[in-house]
Amino acid sequence: MLVDFDGERLDVVAAEGLTAAHAAQIRQAVYDGRLLRFPDPAWRCAYLGAGEEKACFAVRDADGRMFVLEVIDERTYLNGRFVGGVYFGDHRVPGLAGVPKSARAAVGLRFTGLVKARQWVHGHEWARFLWRPDRRSRLDALLTAYLRLVLGARYDRYRRRYSDVHERNVMFEVRPARARGVPVLARDLSGRVRLVRVGLQPIDLR
């Protein structure tokens, strides 16, 4: 699967776990005001988004294995969890302690050095399913409406069980064609139209 890293399109596979070598790289991470940087120049990072308590970054290691780092602000952390997914461990990162997410902001996220590593999910937010991952399309609204119709009951179950379910913390997870889920045709970064399966994956619920 191809993923875009600042215009560089690289093959990735979801990591199934992290090693001591991964932990050593993570503990030496620094923030450049936009992305995380690591001692190994072959590692790549993509910004996924931020909320009130954390910022999330997708990270590709030198072997193409992809995972997510949640960089926490413990002052506001309310234990938003990756429901149904796998966490690979917590790390203390000295280079991220006391670092603001935005140097221009007087208030907002200030990282405290706690970093949680977890499974990467390929997909799109409940707010909008994308026909093609690199740009918006007129087909997005049609596909989003269809998937919401089919998967809406499961989304409502999350809303009844958890206190803060919204359009940004539940994802349409794009799965291989042989996996379980709703069948959909969608384009990948190479431009090919593929049959995929789509399910729901909550990524930050409490």
C-alpha cells in the first residue's frame, strides 16, 4: 500500500509490534514544529491530527512498517483510547517534554514527554470517506452517505456506550477485499480502482 509523506510515496505495511530498536528511536524523537524527527534518516512521519489531549503521527520505519505515535499532553489527558485496536507500549521522550505543538500559540497542546505507540489504521474519518486518498471528489459524498447508511447502527452503538463519539474519532477503516466489511470501489494512490472492504474503527474514545 502506498502512503504519501510530503510528496514522497512509499510502500507501507501495518506493524504488528515494535522492537527494542524501535523504542530506542522513539525515545530520541524531536519535534520540528510540524513533524516528529528520528535519528534514523530512513524513518518517515506524517501528521494525522490533534485534539485537546494529544497529537497523532503516522510513522514508517526503515523497513516500511507503519505505526502511530500519540504524543500526549498529560495536563489535559482524559485517557482517550484506541478502542478495538492494539497498543504497542508507552515511552518517555525527553526531547518532547515541555514542547508546544504550535510555537505561535499562547495556549493549547504542550507535550509532556509521554508517547503511546499503537497500531496504524488505514482509512478516513467518519466525517468523509474519500474516493481517492490524495484529493476530494464529487463521489465522496455519495460513498460517505452509503457507508453511513450501512454502518450507522454500529456508529450509534459507540455513541450509546462512550461519552465523546464524533466524526473525527471514528474511522472508516479500509481493509483488503477478502476481509470483513462493506464492499466499496475506491482508488488508491497509484490511481488504480480496487475493491476494498470498509468497517468502523474507533481511535480515540472514552
